[in-house]
Amino acid sequence: MGVKVYGATMSTCTARVLLCLEEMGAEYELVPIDFSTGEHKQPAHLARNPFGQVPAFEDGALILYESRAIARYILRKYKSSGGDLLKEGSLEESAMVDLWLEVESQQFNPAIGPIFYQIFIFPRFGNVPDQAVIDTNLEKLCKVLDVYEARLSKTKYLAGDFFSLADLSHVPLLHYFMATPHASVVNSRPHVKAWWEGVSSRPACKKVTAAMPASA
């Protein structure tokens, strides 16, 4: 039984898992979960992810959920063939990867996530985006990106002069964000812009994001 990912191409968390699989050159099957029919809340999927979310990940008898945990599993499993994107061979480098993964989940994601939902998700359910929510979170995001700009003025990538999961984990939400009228907050910061252009041009990133809709 091969690796299966249960999810949706529009899902940023599904994309995070697919990005890792593609970076590692791993074979996998993407099993679509249809949100419009409520498939993610049906017993079959709840058996894989009890929170009724995507993705769920299956590797033989092992079933995982939560995209960041799945990502680490994939990178450990395929490290010998795809490279060490967790830098677990170095205590210092792995600490920096962990640090920037925490920044991504605790600082970056809470700021950019609401913007994504307002612009891309709400209209799909007939709701009008709340500009006040967008503006408030843009302000938060700008402060986060100021920290990134300072960091990336010293190192090529977030954790150091090496590409890692810390960079890759930013791709799904930034892919959508760069298709909005607010992309200037990235492009106006030269080191953040150069970093994003380098990360998003990687073959794995181009392949996964090509399947993600870039408009609401």
C-alpha cells in the first residue's frame, strides 16, 4: 500500500504536505475530499482525521493528520533521497529550522490566514469580504514581514543559508496572497521578495501551486 494524501488542491494545509512529497521525490496518491458534499465530516474521513479537516495522510498502517506533523514525517522518511530539510544532523541548524517553523505558525500564519479567508474563502459561500479584518491583519503582516526583511538581509533563507521546511511551509498561503492586490507588502521588501521568488520558483513549488486556484 502506497502513501495516500486525503485532501483538496485548494487547501493550504494539503498543499504543505504535497510540497514536501514533491521536494523529496516521493510517490503518492492524492485522494480528493469533496467539501461541497460534506465528505470531510463523514465517518470514513473522520476515521482518518477526527477533526473533520484536511489533509489526512496514510502510509500503510500509519495514519496521520495535522499538516506540519505530516511534513516532518515525510522529510524524515525520505531524507536519504530528497535531502535534509529539517537539518537534524546539526543541533544549531535544526534549532533554527524549528524557530522559524514556530514563527511561521505563531506569527505569520495568524496574520496572513484571515486575509486569505476573507478574499478566497468567504466569497465561495456568498459572503462579502470584511475590509476591516483585511486591513487589521495586513498591518500585523507588515510587522511580521519587517522581521523577515531584517533576517533575510543576513541569510539567504529563513533558518540560514540553506533551504528548509521553514521556507517551504510558507508557500501555500503566500501563493494565494501574491495573487491579491496586497502583494506589494512583499514586493516592497527587497530581501523578502528575493526570498519568495527563489522559493516559489523551485520545481516542487511550481508543480503544486499550478494546481491551486489563484483567484477567488
